[in-house]
Amino acid sequence: MAVSTKPPSGTRDFLPAELFRRRHVVSIIERTYQRYGFVPLQTPAFENLPVLLGKYGDEGDRLVFRILRRGEALARVLASDEAGEGELADLGLRYDLTVPLARVVAQHRDLPRYFRRYQIQPVWRADRPARGRFREFFQCDADIVGAVGRVAEVEVCAAVIDALIALGFAQVTLKINHRALLSGLIAEAGIAAEAEATALTALDKRDKVGDDGVLAELAGRGIGDEQGRALLSLCTLPDAGGEPALAVARLGESLSTEAGRRGAAELGELFALLGATPAGTHAVFAPELARGLGYYTGPIFELAVPDLAGSLGGGGRYDGLIGMFGKADIPAVGFSLGLERILLVMEERKMMPAFAAGPDAVVCWMSQTRAAAIAVAHALRAENLAVEIYPEDHKLKKQLQYASSAAAKAVAIVGEDEAASAEVTLKHLATGDQRRVPQADAAAAIKAWS
Amino acid sequence: MAVSTKPPSGTRDFLPAELFRRRHVVSIIERTYQRYGFVPLQTPAFENLPVLLGKYGDEGDRLVFRILRRGEALARVLASDEAGEGELADLGLRYDLTVPLARVVAQHRDLPRYFRRYQIQPVWRADRPARGRFREFFQCDADIVGAVGRVAEVEVCAAVIDALIALGFAQVTLKINHRALLSGLIAEAGIAAEAEATALTALDKRDKVGDDGVLAELAGRGIGDEQGRALLSLCTLPDAGGEPALAVARLGESLSTEAGRRGAAELGELFALLGATPAGTHAVFAPELARGLGYYTGPIFELAVPDLAGSLGGGGRYDGLIGMFGKADIPAVGFSLGLERILLVMEERKMMPAFAAGPDAVVCWMSQTRAAAIAVAHALRAENLAVEIYPEDHKLKKQLQYASSAAAKAVAIVGEDEAASAEVTLKHLATGDQRRVPQADAAAAIKAWS
């Protein structure tokens, strides 16, 4: 019985050429986060299920990969009449990087008073795989835990914009809105506070389904056409000459709830401070931005580029999530970049540099010179060259063909003559340039070739 | 109901200080593997269960974490009478890095003729957690696929020894044996070929349980005392003045089976070639070394240090594994380093360098200078300094206390005077040295402090 050798549905094998591209992007993001004082964190691939469930909404709970109980615990469940999904599994795969951070902060009380952490790890969601949508994908998160003010919000926004600029994204839009402002707009439209989550969910789809789609969804949830149109009208950018702080101020003046006015005031402050950072020219006020996740409590962010439906990343303030773990409420704000989305755009736009995948040299040998060739290879490696020794006793022609197919920069041939005189014949594969040099000079000669 | 905020049993949160240590070790191993021409591979966290099962023995199969089926597929299994462990799960977490490599090689037929891959990723085993034994731990593997000769074996051995030397392990022993030689020794002892696996399993425990323990286990499996003693005597290093090639040759002369003589000949060749590499002085012949895993077919390796029970890593040749995926048999040899074991020894021996965990500077500000402070921080970051902006509107004393607790190198104070004159007051926290400089000179001044 042949076993399928494909990776599981929605997952990928990352071969070397693809990994060089992924690492290029990750290392630029990582170095940028480090310049903003973020320090690394890694959490386990799986969490106890109660840590994950109830944080992402019903849809999120359904998409968590669950791990079967083991041994006697599994036998007990199977023997009982209660063997449902809830009893059979005790662990779940990481679904995002925010909930594990919240758990870590609740658990480790000796963290810095203001904990700036970045985390770049895979997450897993049992979503239906589609083009660009995977079941295993990577998030690159930067969060500041412990601070309530605008500065922390400015820092995470500036960090992700700086990272994208370093990657070559000159044109990226940082959409900003505020959950309290949205709450005020929903109240202003005459929608009851109990229907706020429903209204947010419908509004979140405006980009995809248009105004009529939003109105239809609202109607289906019992929110009348008049209120729906009022909400859509309120959630439309006022004309303010492209000046977001001014647009926010204009909208804020019209609001009657305290939450709405507070949201507008905080956004005004945020836009003013962003002007002192690399994010300033990218930030726009997006009153229709709602963000799907339930745990946001203040400013919310999303990154858009013209040639991608969907976002490169998003984030916001979530002051209640850490308190869900039964410890003190601790404020937090963060931003998450989606690695796969960034790679998709960079490859389509040909923003990715070329990577030399081959070794600096392949060392070739004859039956009688195998040990001498091994010694030459180690001398080259001691000079920090990446070196393969051809592994089989084959004719030289075959060895040279392999070196060429492996995209090696050079071959280093240790024949009997070379071995006898402690020399090596070097050949630069791109130009055909060939020379015989003392073994001690070989590393420098290979390095001199471009 | 309070949810536990501990990581799941047998797993760990890696906080920044621990991650700096782990990355230090990983990056040295990675750079060494790269010098040997190995290129990176990453595979998904989970595999389809049939890929994993039947590769690690019964005990291994029991230790695979299994992922519950989802949605309708789960409902169908639960509704049937067949809801056992085998039906409830369709995926399993990665158990080692060798079987995923074998699957990748069987799947991707466009890989280089000789594929040198390294892979550094976590693996998961549902083992009982104990001191130094985790359910999530990292392996650092280097394998060469496609070559049958001794050179490939020499390369993986030299690569791991070179990596350990670069980490500071001067005293490490590379134990080497050969499955075919062992097979010959087992035959020579009068043990039937059918009992070979049993004999290997018992012999593998010699280190832990001693000769009497091995004899007891052999007796329990129906292998007589005389044969057991003969095997132990054969699997004892002949006196050869510490010269492994000589010891192997002496042992080989006494063997009557073809497999045994072939194993001895290959080992002799291997020891001779290792002499041309950094591994030469570390290699010893270990005729009692058996290695647990079933898939080895040729030379087998294990790394020992005096102050650790158990090994730092192991490997061997496995020419049959890739063929188990129903494609052509492809030869392969590899070595796996255990990251946690290496870290344990390095920390106990205090081999780990100190890492500066704090930022280069914390920027402090007053209520009126917040935007100016943000601009100063970004100017410092543009000079590649790691900079935090203090995130709250607090008294300067509290800001300085935080900078000190965060192990910052310096603080950069932007008060009203400084903002007005485009200056900044810098303070070096280790010495108390303080100076006021133009903002344009601040980065250079901070870099000049040690």
C-alpha cells in the first residue's frame, strides 16, 4: 500500500530556494522589531484547550486543530458515553500569537513592567485551503504589554511600517479606526448597544460585499434599513483634505456618546504623534474598518496595498484579554504581519533579491586521492567557504556535471598530480577560468572570483 | 473558572533570555552545517498519520501526538461503532526530522542528485515528562541523500563534530559501530537471525543496565546464557592501543559471515578517512553501540560527553527508509544533534556567553515633549540602535528606574530645554556618565559607550 508523500492538505514543504526567500523577509522584520526594543518570545506549538477556546469567537473555536487524548485518559473517554469532540481532545494547536502572549503574561509575573515582545512562529487553522490560504502559516507579531497611552500604539504602528519600508514597500496604507469611536457611530445610527457586535461583523465585510451587502446582512439580523444607511453614512470618511486628524475631529464633533467622543479624541492624538514617525505619511483614518476579532478595545489597525485583496496584517489594542486568564487586567496593544501575504506580493512584484543557492566549491577527487580531497575540503571550510565533497568514486566528467547542476561557484580538483604537490586545480564555473594553485592559496583564490 | 496559565505538560515558554542562549547555539550549528554545503529544509508540523506510523517501532507509534479529525469526517466516525484511536485521528505531529525528509525526497523528484539538507525544527513525543525530557524539543539534523559511499558518512560525522567544537566542546567522543558488523557478531554468538532485533534492543541498554541486565533481558526473550555471554564478549573493544581502525580489523578477522566482514571493512575505511577531518581525533570504535531506531542499515553513530548520561546526538545510514514510501530505494545517511542536551551541558559547564538583553537606549520625555521624543527615538533607530520610548506620561524618576530595570545601556532624556535646542541629555547607566549633545550626535555618543 503506497502512502501519499504529499504534505498534508493546506501545508507546504519549504525547499531551500523558498526558505532563502522566507528567511530574507523574516530577518528584515526581525531586525526592525529589534530596533524598536522588542525582544523575542516563543511558545509551544500546542496549548491546553481551555486557553484557546472562547477567545476567537465560535468560528475560531471550530478552526482550532485539536489533539487526541492519549493512553488511559483516551480509553476512559472512549469507554464512556460522552465521547464527543469536547472530551476526546485536551490540547489544541496555536491559532494565533496573541492569546499565547496573554497566557505567558498572566503566568510569568517577573516580566519587565513594559514588555515589548516579538514572536515569529507558525499558527494552524483548520480552514478550507485555497489559493494563498493555508492551514499552517506564519505570523510576525510585535506587542507592547503594560502601557495604556498612545505612545505604545504609535510604537507598534511605526515598527511594522518601518519593517515594510525596509522590505521595499514604499506604497502601503495604514488604516486606523477605534472600537470606541465605532461604538459611538453605531449608537448615533440608532442601533441598540446589544446589536453592536452584529453591526461590527456586518460592517467588517463592507470592502467585500459593498453597501448593499452590508444592508442586507444588517436586515437579516433585525437592524432596519434606516439605521443601516445611517451607519454607512457615518462610517464614511468626511472630506478633510486627506488630513486624518482633521477628519477624526470633524466626525467626533457630531457624536453624542462619551465612548464615541473618547475614541475620536484618542485617534486625533494618535494621528498627531504618528507624524513624528516613519508611519506618519502612511496613516489614514478608515471609519469603516471594524476588524473581525472580538478582543479589541481601542484603536484598531490594518495594512493595505493596492494589489492585494485582504490585508498584509492588522492589530489593535486589547486591554481585556490578559484579564480573561483570571489575573489582573493588563493593557496591551499589538500588530501582526502575515508572512505569506507579504511573500505573495513581493514575489508578484519581483521585489525579491536573487539568492545564490549553490556551494562555493565542490571538491572533486580520484580513487587514489579521496583522503587528500577530504583534507582540502576541510581547509577551505576553515576559511568559511561552503564546500561539498563529491560523495562517490565517479569519473571527473560526472563530478563536474554535478557541480554545475548544483550551481556551485567553483570546483576544486584534487587529482594525483595535485595531491603529490600539495596543489589543487580550481575552475570558476561561470567563466571557465582555470588555474592550479598551492592548497594554502585555494580559499583566497575562490573568494576572489565573483 | 480560572484557566491554568502554565504551558502544557512537557512544553516550555521560551522567554527572551533563554531564547538568546538557544539562538546562539542554533546559529553556530547552522553556520557549521552551511560550511559543509548543507541547505535548509522545513516540513509541516504535522504529517498524514500513515507517513509516521510503522517507522519508529511500536513504542514510537504510541508516542505520536494524533490530531482529531474535524467536522463531518469526525461526526461520521463518532456515529459509527468504530470510534477507536485509529479512526478518530488523521494527522500526527512530527516525531523526528528523518521520516519527513524521506517523504520529501520521495515526493520531490527534482532535488539535487546528492541532496545535503539541514533541518532545525521542533519535534513532539507524548513521552512522560521528566528532568531534561520534554514533549516538545528541537533536533538539528544534517543528512546526505543519494550517496552510498564512505565520503557521505565522513561528511555528516565531521559536520557535527565541527559544530560541537565551534560551540566549545573540546572533549566529545564520536562512537561508531555498524549494523552489518553487529549482525555478524550476533550470528557469531550463535543467536538466530530471527532474534537479531531482540538482541540489538537488549544490547542497546548495556550502558544503563550493565552486562547482567543485558543477559537477563536476553534470557527473558529466550536467548540462552551462553549465547548472551558470547555476544557481550564479542561486543567488547579489542585491545588495539586505542587505534579504532586496528580494533575493527582485529574483530573483522574473527567473523565468518559476509555481512560481518563487510561491516568491518566499511568501518575500517571510515576510520581511515575520518583522520583527514576534525572528527578524526574524536572517533572511537564502540562495538556495543546498537542505536534504538529500526531503520539503520550501515554505520551508526552516537556522541558522548563524560558529564552527561545519554547522548548529545546520534545518526547512521538508512538506505531502506525512503523506499518505504513506495518509490525507488535511495541511500541516505544523517546525524541529529539534540538541542536541549547540548544546552543542558553548556549551561552546567558555564560555556554560555553573556547576552545583553536590554535596549541601547530608553528615550524619556515630559508631557510637552512627547512628539519630540518620538522623533529622537526614530533618529536613533535609523542609526541601527535598539531603542524603547518610555510609553507613559510619568515623572522622570520613574522613567529612569524603568530604564535601569530593563538593563538599558543608556537613557536619552528629551526635556523642554533639550527639545527647544534640538539637543538630548544622555546618561550611561553603568557609569553614571552624563552629557548633553546635539540630537544629531546622540547615536554616535551612545555607540561610543561600552
